[in-house]
Amino acid sequence: MNKIQMQGLFFSLLAIVVALTSMLLVPANPTISLVILAALIFFFGVPHGALDPVFAQKLLLLKSWQDWTKFVIVYLALSMLVVFIWWQLPLFFMGSFLLLSVMHFSRDLNDQVPRVTRVLYGGSMIFLPTIFHFEEMQNLFSLILDADAGLQIASFLHVLAWPWLVGILIGIYFQFNRGWLVGLEILAVALLSTLASPLVSFTLYFCGMHSSRHMMRTGAYSGLNFMKLGLVSLGPMLGVIFIALLAWFYLPELPNYERLLRLVFVGLAALTVPHMLLIDRVRYQQ
Ligand SMILES: CC1=C(/C=C/C(C)=C/C=C/C(C)=C/C=C/C=C(C)/C=C/C=C(C)/C=C/C2=C(C)CCCC2(C)C)C(C)(C)CCC1
Ligand SMILES: [Fe+2]
């Protein structure tokens, strides 16, 4: 079993345990839970994007400091454009963000898995929570956008959730026949997103699967060891802290829960666009 397979196995077992025990957990104070989840996302999820310079250097052939400056400006401009769209066209913003996320998450699985199964896997984090946690999902989307848009998005996801579940169960069945471990990974993500509360399931998936796997692949792609990858990510992580502090003060005066929720999800959406544009190219050139 190679390192990626071990990561997949470890994540799957943890996700299944969390999914099955999540019903027994007593609901905690929402603001404190959100602070803990946001910290986990920051320390274990965001660093996978902070490694984007590794890909940028190889793919865009960045050499001089002028090249790097241009890269940083374009990256920041794309992120700012996303924030502008959230502000002006909330429904369009969320629809596109969710669609891009499905495509982005589907790349956790390797190319040997049929595309339709990968897409079903990538969307499970987004569609399946509306089956048993509709109200919580509606509430979260309403806080990030507004009450109207929140209801529309959650209802749309809810309509597709059952067919999505049936589709993914069929995908899991076929995948188990091809290779049990990938089948187990898909099953774990499907169980986690259906049963656990949406923010817990997203955080565990994002840190334990999406981000961990991407960081391991980045190590293999670049040949850099853990220490060197840490050094590469330091600059972008400091950049993110700086931008997050600025954003916190510019966000309108809202209750802390709402403010933090917006910071996390609008922030992730803003970073997703340049991050995806870069990571997509890696796929095509490999
Ligand atoms: C390099 C660079 C940098 C940095 C960067 C970074 C650090 C990145 C990162 C990136 C990242 C980090 C990415 C991420 C992604 C993410 C995603 C893709 C997500 C998704 C999500 C979702 C889809 C969700 C959903 C939901 C909601 C919204 C609500 C509730 C429920 C749920 C959960 C379902 C800077 C800017 C400094 C500068 C320039 C250069
Ligand atoms: Fe990513």
C-alpha cells in the first residue's frame, strides 16, 4: 500500500466513525464549534492552496521577481473578482462556487475512476447534507447570502440529493468491484456527508481528504520534502492572514457567528478560482 492509499484508508475509517457516532453527539455552542472548525480549515485545509507557487513555477515558468509579481497580482485580482461577484450577484456566486467545487473535489480520485463516479463523489459534500440536515443547510446559506437565496439554494440541492445518493450508491457498487479502497473512500465521503452535521463533515473531508491528498501529491510532483514545502507555503499563509484580518474589519457589523461563516466560505471561494485554474493545468500536462 503506498502513502496515498494509506491516507485514503485512514481518512475513510475516521470518516465512517464520525458519521456513525455523529447522531450521538450533543450539539455544542455554535460559535465555539465554528471557531474550532475555522481554525482546523486554516491550519490543515488552506496550506494545500498555499503550495500553488510550486505548480506556478513549473507550469508558468516563473523566474524573475517580475514574473512572480505578475503571478501574485493576477491571483489576487481573480480572488477579488470573486468577492465582488458575491457582493453583487449572490445567487450566481453560490451556484458557480458549488459547481466549481464539485469539479475540483472530483479530482481527489485518480483518472482510472470513471468520470461520472468522480463527479458524484465531488458533489456528495454539497448535495447529500440536505437529506437529513436541510434546515441547517438552509440556515448556513442564508447567513452567507440572504434568506431568500439561502432557501432557493438549499431547496435546489435538496431536489437533487436523493437521485445523487442513488447514483453514488451505484457508483460505489461498481467501484468496489474494481478496487475496494477507492470504493471505501467514496462510501466514507457519502456516509459522512449524509449523516454528520454539514460543517463538521465539510471540515473533516476538506482537511483529512482533499487537502492532505493534494499536499502529498504536491510533494511527489515537486520532489520537495516536508520542510521545504512548509517553507514554500509560509509566504502565502502570511498573505492569507493579512487578507483575512483586512476582510474581518471590512465585513459589515454582524454577529460574530455570521461574520466568521462569511469570512471562511467567501474566503475559500475567492481562493478557489485561481487555485483551480492552476491545478487544472497540472492535470492536462501530466
Ligand atoms: C499562492 C498565493 C496566495 C495564497 C493562496 C492560497 C493560500 C490559496 C488557497 C486555496 C484554497 C484554500 C482553496 C480552497 C478551496 C475550497 C473549496 C473548493 C471549498 C468549497 C466549499 C464548499 C463547496 C462549501 C459548501 C457549503 C457551504 C457554502 C455552506 C455550508 C454547507 C457546505 C459545507 C456544503 C496569495 C493569495 C496569498 C497571494 C498570491 C499567491
Ligand atoms: Fe484544492
